[in-house]
Amino acid sequence: MTSTDTPENLASPDPAAAPDAASVMLALHQTALGGPEVLRLTELPRPAPGLGEILVAVHAAGLNPTDFKHRAMRRFLPPSPLTLGWDVSGTVVETGFGVTLFQPGDEVFGMLPYPYGVGSHAEYVTGPTRAFAAKPAGIDHVQAAALPLAALTAWQALVDTADLRAGQRVLIHAAAGGVGHLAVQIAKERGAHVTGTASAPKHDFLRELGADACVDYRSEDFTDTDERYDVVLDALGGETATRSVSVLRPGGTLVSLLPGAEDTRAAAEKAQVRAVTLLVEHDQAGMRAIAELVERGRLRAHVSGTFPLAEGARAHVQGETGRTTGKLVITVR
């Protein structure tokens, strides 16, 4: 099997020509924890969809900081061997028993259940039907694959958790990153006033996305202001979370994507603000909301680079520099 196989011939293989062709696939796999060098293009059994699942021929798969962390150290997942990847965009090849929402040939995108549904950095992946939504027709698979985990994180933080409303003011840390640049767009769509932190060279990018104000974290202290925000979205954790409490108005909400320092909650209680840590969940309603924003031209992922599956280790090297604007994507078909 090669990465040039189409979903059509993979769905209906010629048994006389290659009786085992449909039973294997290539995946970016690791058998030990470590640096990007542990990633190997490996032939593995092709999965089959279980009850309520679909089998997707992966066209593209997004790369996120959580991939780097899980590659290097034990976090949520069981020990290696494992295949990473939660973002996916592709074509339905086969449906499991009970699936009614999709059929073979449908183009879908979604986030596999985080964290245990991992495995999209491969030619095929299975996942529960309701982890997916129909891919917006106006974007390609690369654009679609860049969205799910980061956009769902931003949506669940700003909309589901903070209930961000028109006229409110929001501070988004690391606003040019994967989650941040999508959060800026979602917040603007909600009618909020948006301030983003990023290095100065990325401020024009943030303004193009709709940011109303920018803070250069290298030369400015985001707490050195009289501004008070209704919501802070913190993708950095640690002391940044604790210090963010001071710029919230009483009754405001701090949503962190990483644990804050030990005194964050104490500081929040004293300031009479809400401080929570968000772990993204797969969510079909959220994916459909994201797709609707994309279709209306209100949300678009910025893709800084693409890498073929065989060069996935190189994608990890670039991603771990921490200087990526937007997202990196692994291309499979």
C-alpha cells in the first residue's frame, strides 16, 4: 500500500490482485518515549470500525503541542508503542454497526476522543461517529485538519465555559499560536473586544484576524494596565495563569489550558474571579458550530507548514521550536 492509494480503491480492493493490501497501513509510530527521532514510518494492521464507529482514510492530520508532549513523556496515554494524532480530515471508507450519520465516500473532519482516542497520524483511523462532522466544502483537507483540536479548545473555553458575549473584553495569551489565533476569530465573531499577547512581529497577523489590541510579551508586562477583562484565555499555565487573575474584573473568568501555579486558585478566590483548567473534549455540536463559522468565512486556520507522513519527525522538530504561527499539518493523501 502507498500513500497515493485513493479512498475509492482502498474501500473496494481487488482480492485477486493483493489479498492482504487492505489489511495493513502506514503510520507514524513510536515504540519508546523520546525526541522526534523515535518516530518511525511503520506498517501496522489497518483498524476496523467497531460499533458506532467509522473508518476514515486520512487525507491530512493536524499537529498540536500535546503530540510533542505525549511523544516525549508519559502523560495521559498508556506506555508506548503508540501512534499519535487527534486531528483528522479524510474520507469515510467503512461504517460500523449502528452508524446512520455517514456513509462511505463522505468527507469528514473531527477530533478523536482526547486523550485515549489517539491515532490519526496514519493512513487510516477509526473513531466514534459523533467525533466527526461533515467537512466544509469550501476548504481543503489540509485546512480542515488544522482546525479540530485547536478550534474546539477555543470554542469550549470561550463559548461553553466563559459564555463570552458581545461587548465583553477578552485577553488571549499566545494569540498567534494554534489555539490562540482561532480564539481571536471566535471571540470577534461573538462581538468581544480582543487583546492578544504575541511577539511584536506577529502583531500585524493578529490585527488581520481582528484583534483590537496587541501586547508584546517580550517587552511589555500584560499586567501593567488599567484594563480589566471579562475573560482571559491562558494557553501558557504556570505563573502566567496566576498573574492573569489581576487583570480580570470581579466575576470574570480565567480559562487555563495548562495547570497554573499552586497559588492561582487562592488568588482567584481573593479577587472574586472564576479560575478553571480546561481539557478539550470531542464534541460533534462544537464541530458543527466550527464548520458553520468556516462556511460563513468567519473562521480559518493559518497553516504555517505541511509535512508528508514520512517526514512527521521533521514536523515535530519544527513544532517544538515554539515559534509556529498557527498550525502545522501532516499530509497523508
